[in-house]
Amino acid sequence: MTAPEQINQTAKWHLTQWWQRRQEKDHSSRRNLLMRLIIGGTTLVVSVSAYYSYQVLRNLILENLEKNAFLEVQQGVDKIDGWLDTRKAEVQTLASTEVVRSLDWSIVEPYLNAEVKRINEFVFFVMSNPDGSFYINQVGRAKTNHKDRDFFKKAMAGQASISNPFISRATGIPIIAIAVPIRQNYDPASPPIGVLNGNLKVDLVTQIVNRLQYGKGSYAFAVNSQGQAIVHPDRKLMSTIEKPAPSLVETADKQLAGIVGQMVNRDQGIVLIQIDGTWKYVAFVPLQKANWSVALVIPVENIQSQLRPLNLMALVVLGLAFTMIAVLWQVQSFEQAQLKMSKAAADAANQAKSEFLANMSHELRTPLNGILGYAQILTRSQTWGEKEQHGIGIIYQCGTHLLTLINDILDLSKIEARKLELQPKTLHFPSFLQAVIEISRIRAEEKGINFIYQPASELPQGIQADEKRLRQVLINLLGNAIKFTDKGTVTFKLEVIANDSLLKANGQEQLAFRNQQLKMNKIRFLIQDTGIGISTEYIKKIFLPFEQVEDTKHSAEGTGLGLAISNKIVNMMGSRIQVQSELGVGSIFFFDVDLPVDPNWIQTATTVTGKKISGYKGQQKTIVIIDDSWENRSVIVNMLKPMGLAVVEAENGQQGLAIATEIQPDLIITDISMPVMDGYEMLQHLRNSEKLKKMQVIVSSASVYEMDRQKSLDAGGDDFLPKPVQVEELFEMLEKHLEIEWEYEQTNQDAPRNEPTPTPTKTSPAKIVVPAQQDLVILLELAQQGRMKKLMEEAKRIEQLDKRYTFFVEEIVQFAKSFQAEKIENLISKYIN
């Protein structure tokens, strides 16, 4: 071998080695990027899923514990009601006897003395004459008169009653009077000729109420119809013969007074309030047989301490999240160090990294196994109710899902069914379609089937439609087509079947848009697949809730609600989903919708064109956020503070009103449903205030029904912001109501344009270098098939062959990104042959 040949051979060997090292480095870089994405994605899903599961199960368990506390009070009330009902029946029986109806005290007294001994529940009996004079067994005729007593008046009016506890004038002890009318005969319509009282001590009521407990520090009390304490651990609040008991409705503790007020109104429930500066649950239930109520006061820790096992699980999950973040950080640091090492050191580092990831995979599984283990242990417990079992099931399902994420398995979310209302707004139609197509294309590629998009050439750029609902329908129909197609193709086709002039000629112009002077286009959305098909008799059922195709292999993947919801949405749009299908061949789903064409979409889109807002011009504005949920406040605060806005938080309408009065903010964003004072009441006070009545207010609520939206505006709100809050919509409202001008971060497109860079689309044909004919044919076929992703990949490959193809490739890629297949075909056709 000659010297030149040896040199050439050596050069080739070194080039080969360099290329291999470069390929290995690129492969390692891609692998590390994928690893970071998996770990980062897993961290995010772990955190979100764990937080959601924790909140769901915590609320379910807390609800169950509150229910148990409420039932404790209900059982005590039932005992008192049963006791009073029995005693009342005994008095009524005595009043109907011939002896008592005689009103002859000489024979009535011995009879009642015997009954006191026999029943052993009554302290004494009282027989009253119509004038209010009365006799007491074992005492005789009383010197006082009780015609002013409420129980006597009711009995003489023909009503049996159970009195509030009172201090007996005859004995000086607290008693309860069960008063029933004495009638001349057995006719209940006959007028009373006297009154029989059975007087009971309150001891049994006291015993039952005092036995009501729910852990250390809990206590119970009972109040009468005036809010006065019948039973209470504080003896100062009880009545004496010298001093009647004060009404707890007038107590200095306003929250306790509010609860007693509800008890007087015979309400029932369990609430969390502050009493004497500490948080306590109060469960209260009214009696049915007497106008009294019983309440049980429970320190908050007695109930929430039972959530400690769940809190422990939450800490485990939190530790897992931090572990994953630490792993991601270590991997990143490890990779940076690897790039500085030699080939041999890099190989050793790769081996060490593989071992590290293998060990870390084990470390990640360990806490997940703990979560799944606890979930299974709780599932086997017999003490949980159906709701709690469901919550534990959610934890187990989330844990299982996270375990599969570590093995690179991702699932798409299912569309949730809920009450629907259309909210049309202006949107950029091609961008909207591109997002839907990308989701569907990914799913199709995962199944290994073709996905073809065939848009109409005359599609409008801007339309008015409910973006969320239209996307929901398209994703459901495309998802079904892909799910039930195991091989072949899914095609998404759009046609403009009628424009504005045709619609008006046919008399189909929609009155809803007539005043807006918007042109109308009837667009057909068509989805065709080569899947399993649907039998003729079953097509009639597919739009019913919980109906699924008969193929068990695929039906287990869905809920059976998707088509029912989609069809309802399309019906609200003034159309219906139509189906053509042949079993074993495939299906076609399509619907036609009249969509207003909005020529002003460009102006609307400029506020959210992708420019990142960095601040605003002018003096600092102050905004008050009123919401009882700190999570909701935190979302808006973290959106506004980086923009330089001053933000003040309030937990309820009353607090927000006080803050607004003090600092005079530029804008208020308020929730509706809040304790102490809700949003509607706050707005009423605000609009009645001379200082605040012109204050700008945005109402933000999770209830987005049109009725609630209108109610908020009628109450005095200036605008309505639905939850979950979208940052673009929030910023649009701030720009409108604060009259501010946003500042944006400068991008390359915003840079000075003294020397503008020509774009490929404006390059003259003379400067474009066109690839070989066989490459052009491949690109043309891909464009005709609608396979834009594959077309872009092929275009990039061609660009690598010769950098002179760059202008041509970039123009092709631009059209492909916006799915303009027809323009691609026209461009390529110019250069073929």
C-alpha cells in the first residue's frame, strides 16, 4: 500500500471513529432528554394526582366523621323525644278517666297519688279549674294561680303541650309541665272543663344531654324556644328562682349566638365555628315533641386527629415528589459532568448512570408500593362506608397509574359529562383545528394506523363558536374512530357545503347573528374510519347514555357517555350527528354546523398571539381578591403579582368590604359562595356605599351557567370570569376594566427591522434550489395523503442532503404546519418535470 493510500485509509478510519462517537453522544443526549421528560412528567403527575386523591379522601372521611358526630346528637334527641312522648300519652290517659273528669278533688287526689307511685316518673300532678286555680296532689289547693302560664292557656284552648322548663311556684324546683285538656266526655271537639298537668323533673333530660360526648373537651347543652339554657355545663347560664336564665342568642360570642339562633328556628346541622377563640364543631338537632334543641360542641382536633393516617400518606407522597426532583437534578448534573470526560470515562459514566437509574427505579417504586399497600389495607377495613371505599379506590387507581408511568405508559383523559351551555367566542379556525389534529394524530400513530386530514380550501380564518364544546365533540368522534380501528386509516375531512349567500337564499339565516352582520358558512365535519363498524340495529342505540358498541375488546375502554354528550352539544349547535356504517367495513360520522365568519378575529387574537406579557404601563394598580378558598386566591395572586400589580387578599365578603373601604383599590375580583358574607351581599353593600359604588368588580365563580352569570351582573358585577381561570381571559378583562396597556417581552420578531431578513415565502423563484424529481414525488404523495408530520420529517431529510434546498424546504414546512395541503401540492407541481 502506497503512502497516499495509507494516509487516506487512516483518515477514513479517524472519520469513522469520529462519526461513531458523535452518533453515540447524540444517542446518549436523546436518551437523557427522554429520561428527564419521564421523571419530570412523573413528578408532575405524582404531585397533582396525590394532592387530588388526598383532598378527595380527606373530605370524604371528614364528612363521615362529622356525620357520626351529628348522629350522636340525633340519638340523644330521639331518647328525649321518646321519653316525653310516653309521658304525654300517660297524662292524656289519666285526663280521660272518669275519676279525673269528675273534677272532684276528694276522689281525684288519692287516684293521682297512686299514679305518682305507679309511674314513678312524675313529681306531682296538678288539676286546674277553668279560672286558673289548681290543686296539687299531696299538697292540696294551691294559694297561687297559674292562668297566666302558657301551658294552661294552650290546654284550655284544647291543645296538649309540653312547656319549657320553669321554676315551680309550689316547689321551687325546675320542672317540665305536660298539660292536656280535661273534657266532659270522650268527644275531642267538646270544650275543656279543666286542665291536668303532669310535672316532671328535668333530671332525665340533663342526664341524657350530659352523656353526649365526642372526645376530650366536648360538651353538650340544650336550649328552649327562647334560646335560654335548659342544660349547660356552665351553671351561671341556668335559671334560678331569683334570676331567670339569659338568652344565649344575646351572648357576646357572635358565632355562638348565630348557632343558637338557628336552634331557636329549629334548624339542624353541623358547622365549624370559633367559640372563645378556638375552633370547634357544633352539631345541633331540634326535638320533635317539644320546642327545644340540643347541641354538641366538639374541639376540632377530636375529629381531625382521626385524619393522621391519611396525612402520613400525604407526607409519603410529598417525599416521593421531592425524591423525583432530586433524581432529575442529579441526572442533569451527571450529564454535564459526562460531557467533559474522555471516551473511556464517558463509557464508565454511562454504565454508572444505568446502574443509578436501575437503583432509582427501585427507590421510586418503594414509596409507591407503600401508597398502594396502605390503600389496599384501608380497602379491607370494614369500618369505611361506600364513599370512603370509593375515595380509597381513587388512591389505589392513581398509585397504579403512577407505577405504569415509570414504565412509559401514558393514558389520555376521558371527557367528563356535565350540564352544557354554549359560550361562543371568536377564534382562529386553522389553529383550533391544528390542535385537535395533533392530539388525534398521536393516538393514531400509537396504534400504527394512518391518519389523514383533508381540509377544504375555502375554510374561513376566523369564526365564532364555543371552542371548548366543539373541541370536545371532535376529540370524542376522532378518538372513537381511532379506538375502533385496528388497521387501515382514519380520515378527518372538512367541507364548506354552503356559504353566506346560499344560506340566505334558502331562508336559513340564523336570527341570533343577524344583528351582528356576520357572514355564515355551513361546515361539514366528517370522520371516516376503516374499523369494526356498527350493526344497523345498534346504530339507533349508540347515542343513548351508557350504551357502547357490542365489541367487548374495545367497549371496556370507555364510559358510554361520550357520544351521548357529543350529540347533545351538536343538537345545541342546531344540528345532529349522522352515522353511516357497515359491520366489518367501517363507519362515517358527520355533522353540519352553521358557523358565523368573524372578520375581526385578527384584532381579537392580538391580545393572545403568543407574546408574553411582562408588565404594564403607568402607575401601579391595586386589586382585592375575595375568595374563601386560599387555593383559588393563590392562583390569581400568582398570575397578577409578576405583572407588577399590587394584590390584597380577603377570605369573605365582609373582610373584603372592609379592606376596599380602607384602601380604595382599583378593582375587586370576588367569589360568590363564601361564609359570613357571600358575594351577592357584598356587592349590595358596595353599590349602596357612596365611596365604593363606582368600584369595578369582576365576579369569578365555578358555576358558569348563563343564569348564574346574569345573576352576578344583575347584582352589581361589571364582568364575569369563570373558573378555572384562564390567564388570557383574565388579562383581557384587566386591560378593559383597569384601562391599562400591557408591555410584552421582546422577541426576535419585535427586534429593530433596519435590516429585515427575507422569509422563505417571499424568496424569488430564481433563488430557490429544488430537490431531485424523486424527492419531489415523495413530498407530493405525502401532501395528497394529508400526512403532514411525515412530510415535514421527509423535508428535513432532504434539507440535510444539500443546504441549498433550505429555502424550498422552509416554505414547504410553513405550509405543512398550518395543514395547507393544497398550497403544498401547487408549489411542488410547479417544479415537477
